[in-house]
Amino acid sequence: MDEPKDLASRLRKDHSIQCLVFDFDGVIVSLNTDYPALKKALRRFSLRDIGADIAFDPLITGLERLVALGGEKALGGAYSMIEEFESNCPGRPSVNHPIVDLIGSEAGTKKVAVFSSNTRKTITRLLREIGIEELFDVIVALEDVSRHKPDPEGINKIRESLSMDRDRMIYIGDRAVDMEAGRRAGVKSILIPDWLP
């Protein structure tokens, strides 16, 4: 696992890397989302709206089942609920300043993107608050893919959008599912430790 300064040094030495793709929650910020409460709320929502008892454990599997049983309208309702929980986290999100600094130093010389299981509204709002939204070339959020991590659909969308070769990309994440998505996409991946306060 790389420390931010080691990662920056590694990127300066490896001129083949032309695109940095970051996970969001746990990498750029830490949202403190109450996932157990969110999963319970989504379960009540699925019972009420489509009459199906969906456990949402894991969350992504529950969302896939929800869309299969309730369609896009039910999925849209779930996304709204997720965005509400992400926006109403206890306390302010923690900003990972070493990663934000890395993004600032690499943007302009490399393409910078986000591939996250968070909602687009949450990602763009927080990137704007941090003051780095304009540094990102592409954002692929929860609602932009039909197959979620560890499926590489999001990384592949970024690659296609930027006309980028796989061997010129690196995906930076904080969980095993991120590393698996990167592996399946055929891109280099770096697992970072928990650097957030």
C-alpha cells in the first residue's frame, strides 16, 4: 500500500500513466454514511413500493434485485434515498488532503476521473465544496452504470470517454472490490490505506 508521497513519486517516475481514476468515499473523502440505517430504509422502501422483501446486503446486490423486480422507477427512488443518506451523514465529511493535493498536482498533465458507488449529486457537491470539481475530466457514479463494482463497467466507460489505453490508466481505491474492478478492467490498481482522520 502506498502513502500519498510515495504514490506521487511513483506517478512522476511512471510516464506511461496518463489517467488517474479515483474511488470517492474512502479515498477523496470519508462520508460517514450510516449504511446499516440506509439498508433498513431501502428494505422498507422495497416492501412498500414493490412488495418485495430485499435485504440490500450487500447494498449493490440489493439494488440489482430491486431494478429486476421493480424497474427503473423503483431504482430511481432508491438512488434518491441513497443521496439523502449520503447528504445527511453525521458530522462533516473528512477530506483526504494528501489525495486532494495529489489530484491538484497531477490534473493538467494527466486525465483525472472518479468511478464511485456514490451518487453523482453527492460526488459533484463535495468536489465543488472542496474546490476541485473542475479538475475532473469524467465522473462515473452509482446511477451511471447498470453493473456495479467489482464489474469494470465504470472504468471501461471512463476509458472509452477519454479514448485511453488500459495500460495508461491507474485506479486508486480503498477496498478489495475496487482492486477487483481494476483487475477485471485490465488497469493497474493501487489499494490505499485509511489515510483519513
